[in-house]
Amino acid sequence: MKIGARSTTGWRATISVAMSNYIEAGSIIAIATSLTFWQDAFGISNFAVGLLAALSANAFGAAIGAAVGGPLCDRFGRKAIYTYDLLVYMTGVLMAAFALNFGMLLAAFVITGMAVGAGVPASWTYIAEQAPTTARAKHVGTAQLAWSVGPLIGFALAAALAPLGLLGSRLIFLHLFIVAAIVWWIRQGLQESKIWKEEGRDESRELKSSVGAQGLRGLFSRKVNITALLFLGGIYLFWNTVAGQAGIFMPRVYETAGLESAVQQDLLQVLVWGCTVAATYFGFMRYADQMSQRLLYVIGAALGIVGWIVLVAFTDGGVATMLIFAVLWGVSSGIGAQAFYSLWASEMFATPYRASAQGVMFFVVRSFTGLLSYFFPTLLAATGLPVVGSLLVGLLTVALIIGAVWAPNTRGKTLQQIEVERYGAPIDPAVTTAIATADVPVAAPANARSVV
């Protein structure tokens, strides 16, 4: 059978697209658990370690990829990204697996990061556009679930392969290559987003004239888009600046707190991500379509703040303190900022620049994460956990406040309905017919209040 003859739809499509998040998180954890081995093998400084982290999938590399991939996704379609993106990713992780020196390793991390940045915004956009209205959070939560499973497996592999040293880290990168190759093959039968294709038809001309031009030009042409960018960017910026450091430097944080065993550090991270997986599935995926999203967001954000306060204030508590932190931070990550950001970012922008908006925000957020990553190892070594931890608690508090005050009311509404509410465009009979034919509920009146 020819590859193109296969059809990937429904949950199979959601899962195959969500795997972008698995390989993103897997890349970050592969880097996090290998940095010490690379540092010893190549004799590089803490400053060079920070550079590797800053230019990787955790920060600048992903930022550049998102800035390019988002607009391309809106211009050429969601499927276009999946045709080539994973090929670039596979090149990067394969280079990392066989890196012989610092320069080769740095190039591998940059290539991998750019591929990750291009793929993740496209995945969130595609999943939200293809999901049923009453289960959009559940489908989008699949991406969050995959993002959580990546570190869970990554840290478990790191703990199991720790006796092999750098060879074990190289094997982890090879596992990511194999996963990416399988996902790439499955995605060849992926159908284009129906909503994105609908935007190219004459029936949607009136709505398109209201939301503005396609891509970045249309995105920055409307005030409603700017306010959404500030809101969503604020949530993701302050939360991910913390999560980014935790994702890649958490073993060093544990070491600073007194836990020196690499295996124990990895096992503690397995607990963190096990809790994240459980909270994503039993919390976000089950309840975000049914209960107040604002309330669920606040609960998740508050748990994360409490977790970091416990770690910073009770460092002398030893392993017990770290276990409490692991559970609180893990559950927080499952029902917190990233899950809601990926959902709201797909809902609050019109189809012609939905991916572009995510690309812009991803670029800004990962750039800030990269700046801190550049100095984080040195800052942690120089000032200790209390100073760094207090900074991270402050950032998480800002993210909680932003989400609690400005969370949108989009639950249970179609993407078309949300567009009409936000941009004020009436749905003409041709569009109503097209929507009805696609089995999508008709949008609300044009004069409905904006969700932000």
C-alpha cells in the first residue's frame, strides 16, 4: 500500500500530532540528564553548559523554529509542517547521539530545537481545529499528556542507563530518533485541517474581512489580538521561565539541595512526571471541558507555588521535602499553565493567523527562557537555592494572577463562534450552510462580548 493512501483521522490523528510534544519534552530531558556527562567528556565550563541549554529545544533553538514555523503553518497549511519537520528533528538527535566534540553537540542541539519550535505550535493548532467542541480540552490535553510522558520515560531511561555514563545518554537520543521516525511515517496519512481549508473558500470571505489579513500582518492589525498576545504570553512567559529551568536544570537544583546521587535525582523526576501524567489525564482531560477553567487553572498554579516554597523554605528536610515538592509540582504541571495555554492560544485567535500567534508567543517565551538558562547554572552555584528559588516563586505568582484575572470564557463554544464573539463578524447564510454541513454548531450573534 502506498503511504499516501492511508488516512489518519480522529484520535489517531490527535495522538500522532500530539507526539510533537513527546519529542520536545524528550529532547529537553535527554539534554538535562546528559549535560554533566558531556561536560566531563568534553571538558567544558559551566558557561558552555549554559550555552548548550540556551540554544537547545528548551530555549532559543525552539524560539527560532516557532518564529519561522508558525507563519509557514498558516500560509501553507498545518500538514505542510509535518511533512518535513520531523526529518529535521531526526537529523538533530542523530547528530547528538554521535557527537564527537562541543561544536558538533551545539549544532545538534540548535537543529533539534528549531525542529521542535516549528512543530509544537502547529500541533496545538491542528488538534484544537480538529477536535469536537465539547471535547476540545480533552483532545488538546493529549498533547499535554504526551509532553508529560516524554520526561517520565526520559528520566526512567536515564536512571536505568546511568551506569553506562555518556553511552547511556547517547542511547536516549537514539530512542528519540526511532520514535520520531515512527511518528513521521504515521503522519504521512494525516489529513489537512478542515477549518484551515474552509478559510480558503469564498463562503468565509465576510469573516475573513473582519479578522484581517493572513499571518503576522493580520495578527498585529487588530487590538483584540494584541490583548490576547499579552494575556497568553504573560501566562506562558512567567510559568515557562520556571518550568524551563526545572526541566533542564532540576538535577542540579536537587544537588544544590543536598541530593547528590544522579540515580536518585532521576527517580525523583520520574515521580514528578508520573504525577504530571496522572494529573493531566485525571484532571485536565476529564474536567477542563466540564468545570470552570479559571478555577482549575488557579488550583494548578497555586499547587506549583506551594511546591517551590516547600523546596526553598524546608531544604533541610531532606528527601521528605523533595518528595512533597515532586508531588505538588508534578500535579501543578498537569493541570496548570501549559495545558491551558495550549488550549486558549488555539481558541483566542482567528484561523488565518492562529499558528502565527503561537509562533510569536513561543518565540518570545523561549527567548526569555534562553536568557535565564544562559546564566542559571552560574547563578545557582553563586547564590544557592534560596535566592534562585525565591525568584522562581515570584514568577509563578505573577502567572497565577494573570490567569486568575483574565481567563477567557470559551468552554463549550465552537472555534467559529469564538471568532465571531471576538471579531464581531456576522455569519452569512453561505457560511452557516458550510458550518451546518460540517456538523458544527452555528455561531453566536456578532455583538456578543469579547472573551478578553
